[in-house]
Amino acid sequence: MSDVTATIPGSDGSESLLAVLRPYARHCGDADRPAWHIGRRCLLDYMLVYIAKGRMKLTIGEEVHEVHGGDLFWIPPDTPHEMRGYAPGTRLAFVHFDLVYDGARSHWDFSIPSGMVDMGELLPLMHPPMDHPGLLGLKGVLRGHTNARAGRLLQDLCTEAARAQPLAGLRMSGLLIEIVAELLRGQIVREGGWTAHVPALERVAAELAARCGEPLQLAELARKHGFSASYLRDLFARHYGCGPRTYLRQARIRQARSLMMGTSLTLSEIALRVGFESIHSFSRAFKAVERSTPSDYRRAGRPSTRVGGRATPYPH
């Protein structure tokens, strides 16, 4: 019986997190933006940001970080920080959220402006401290080997918010739990066996996602990261359950979903931008994944990314 118990998924120390996590996504966004700046401030909730492309500077406390494509950063409540995005621009996905939903505290809807570091009378709305040791380690720039996967989940969360389908908030909470799991998993360094290649595989995956509009050059990509093409296919199948070509197609569909919800580009323009040769090949691939045509998918959504009935977009 003890051997059976040892193999039950979840009996690995994560139960303590399951006992406390009840995430609530307050606001999110996924878009390109030109050079920008948010002055020093504190937040009442958590914020997670994924840099898909471009460069920016993050100051958190007294530490200054240069961050770029593929980086994630996590800002806990009541943490002084400042952000600056460099020209020509950045693409980033972000979410403001509570790790523990509280019906009496979580429902507020306003922006924290630059320069506000003293919460004053807003303190009753601030998310309470989390003393779980795993969560305490999530602060500032995170460069774990699962960054790309967590970033994709964050982009999926933003798309879910933009579409605003029934029970979107519940699914977004589930995605936040997945994101936390990936971030914590990314801090674990495995040694030996094929799992030692996981950080390199994540870098390959990040490059595929970032360059999803380009043709796949598998031999060149494998050589760049120290693999043969056949070994890379084998490792990819073990880690992701699919080969690089399938993974690239999924990345193209994910990027297309984001563009459909966040821009006014035509479907033909989106198809070409994400690497399909024609609107017809794009439509076939999209329907195979989403069980919906691109036009029906777009029609069922809405063109702005906001959560909870916000009347005006959150500025940051």
C-alpha cells in the first residue's frame, strides 16, 4: 500500500499550496507598446509580467535589473518598484491578481498611479502576506527553465479574458495555479538522464514561440542548441509530448489567438504574420485545434482585454 501511495500525483509536498491557493485575476493584458515608463509605486495585489520581446529596466526595491525577451518578473504587494520599456517597444503580457480570493477584500477596480508608495487608507484592501516558503521565493526577475511555458500560460490567460466566455474567471484562476506550478518547478534543477536537457529544451521552445512566423529550420535550431535534429525531436517528444513541428504549429495558433483578440488585423494578415502561407491553411490548422473557425472564434470574443466588467482599460 505504501508503494501505491507514493505514486499518487500530488503527494509531493504541493498539498500545502493546494490548501491555500485560491487565485483571482483582477486585470490582465497582452499587447505591443512603444517606449513607456511607470514611476516608483507599490501595489495592493501581485503582478506577474512576461516579456515576449524587447527590453526594459525593472527597479524593485533598490535592485536594478535589465530584462529582455523570455524573462518573467513577479512583484508582491507593497513592494516599491519602477518599470521602463525601451524603444522601439516591447511586447509583454501581464496580470494583476490575488493569490487568495477574499470576497470582502478582492473586489476593487482602480489603478495605482506612479509615485504612490504609501497605501494609507487603502491598506485594508492589500493582499495579506503569504508565509509559504515556496511563494516567498517568488520575487523580482525569475529566470527558471520553465519561463517560456509560464509565459505561454499567461498569454492564454489574457486571451481567455479577452474572449470573456462563460466561467472565464474560473478558468483564469486555474491558469494562475498552473503558472505558479511552472514557476516553482522552474526553480528545481534536475541532474542526470535526459531531464538534464530541460533548460536547453525550454530555450528551444522559447525561440520557436518568439520566431513562430518564420519557417522551421530544425537542423539549424538543433545545432545552435547543441543537439542533432533527431535527438532534439526525441527530447521534445519526451518533454512536451510532441515534436518541434507540432509545437511550432501550436505556438502559431496561440499567437494568432492573441492577435485576433488584441488587434484589428484581418485574418489574412494574421495568418501571414504567424507563419501560414494562406488564410486557407491557417483556417484548417486553427479549426483542428480550436474546433472553431477563426472568424467564429473572433466573433465570440471582444476586442479589449479586461476583467470583471472594468469600464475603462487599466493603464499599465
